[in-house]
Amino acid sequence: MRKMWLAALLAAILWLPAVTAGAAAKISVSQFVEHPALDSVLRGFQDYLKEKGIAVEYSVHNAQANMGTAGQIAQQMIGERADLLVAIATPSAQSCAQALQRAPAELKRPLLFTAVTDPVAAGLVKDLNRPEGGITGVSDLLPVAEHLQMVLDYHGSVKRLGLLYNAGEANSKATVASIKALSESLGFTTVEATAAKTADVFQAAKSLVGRVDAVFIPTDNTIVSALESVLKVGTENRLPIFAADVDSVQRGAVAAMGFDYYRHGYQTGAMAEKILGGVKPEDLPVEFQQDLELHINVGASRRMGIIPNETFIRRAAKVHD
């Protein structure tokens, strides 16, 4: 009986409001790789808390797309004894969750993930509405059908769609599975090319030349961090490159029907405010970003063999030259 009482007391202590009045919150952040979409998530997250007047001391770590490094960072973050752990992208979130699972009770902290496509497939939560283990967050799960319909409407003659991704990223595997499930009903076949690291991305992209009518890149951290090499292949071979995130369109992808990742981070900041105020992560269902925006790059479209439709240009939230 005494052991049960002590366990209940310890649990209560661990979930007291993390930040006392007037004290700066300590937040440890693990970002899997540097690229515009994930950088925007971090900026939106920090801006939200700043605008709310919440003083924060940040410890920001970047794994540079290395899974081993992500694991080391997760262990380091546990030792930092922050009030809140934040993981940006699926590999970092998985590493942090695994480190927390092994950590002693006195070092456990709430974990808030963001830019994670499928939290269930990634093993972060079992139930989106009832997260457990002190872990919750914001998912960037793609409305795949809308993305694919945009690609088909924009290009007009896609019968073979190339899928370029890292097979080691759970988020990408989930998206690719969804695309393949929809492909027959939408009238195209898929051809896959994978790259385990950024150095492999150029050759993986080249392997699709002559085999597909267009290429789609999901929200894959490895591919997006080496996007310029993919765009080079697309331009040289007049092979349209479509993306799932709008930041890639500014960099030179043809088009994307995606999220504003700054707003994604801003939404994550709102969840962080609640947790820092004492709300338990398990009382916060996993959230999703709902608003999609069409971004197109007119110059990239022409360089890759597509004359942009005026209807699409009028529909787009943002048009790049």
C-alpha cells in the first residue's frame, strides 16, 4: 500500500506545472535536419511563445539527418533536465521517445513532437485521441488524395509517378503506402527510388529518368535536405518534380498542395504553452493542421516541361517565378 502511495505521489510531482511564475521555462529541442520546412517549424514554435510573453531558455540540437546522432542528442536532452522536450520530425521524435522510455522516473519529462506524419505508425502514440506516456504533439499527415489530384490536374498526363524517399523514415513509408493504395483508382502506377542518406539522393533521382512522367517527394527529411540535386535532375531532363511541402516550391519544385510549416510550429507552440502551464500531455489529443495552400513555381514548371495553367495560377496562394 505504501509503495502504491509513493508511486502516486511521484506521478503527481512529475506533472506539477513545469514553470513557476516569473521563472524562464527550459526547453530542449531536437531537430532532425536543417531544411526550410523544419526551420520554419522551429521559428513558428519560438515566435508563439515569445508573443505570449513566455520566457524560455532553449537548448537546440540538430542531428544533421543522422539517426545515430539523433539518438545521442536524445540522451543528452534527458540529462539537461528541461521542463519540456520538443522533437521536430519523426526520427528525432522516435529517438526522444525511446530515450524517455529508458530514463529513470526522476528524469522523465513531457515530450511534444511536431512535423510527424503518422504518430501511430512511428510508435509514438497508440491512440491519437488518448496519447500516453507523456507524449503528444502536432502531425503533418498529408491529405494524400488532394495532393495526388493536384499533381494529375497540373501535369495532365501522368501515367507513371516516381516516388523518391528514404525507406528508413517511417513518415515517408506511411505516405508512400497511402499513395500506392490510391494509385489504381486514380489511373497511374508508381515507381520507387530510395536514398538512405543525402549523398545518395542525386543517383536515386537519376534512376527515375525515362521511367516516370513526374516525381513526387513526400515530407521526407533526407530528400528535402538534398532537394537541389533532385531539381538539377528534373531541369536537365525536363522531368517535373512535385513536393509535399510548400517551402520546396520556393526552392524550385513545380508545385505543392501543402502546409505552411511556420503555422505548424506556431500551433505546436500553443500546445507547449498548455503543457508548461501544467496540463498533462495525455490530456491533449494529437492535433493536425487542416489548412492546405497551393504554391506553384512558374519558372520551374517551364524548365521542367510544363506550361502552367492560368486556372492554377489564379488558385494558388503563392506563385514563384
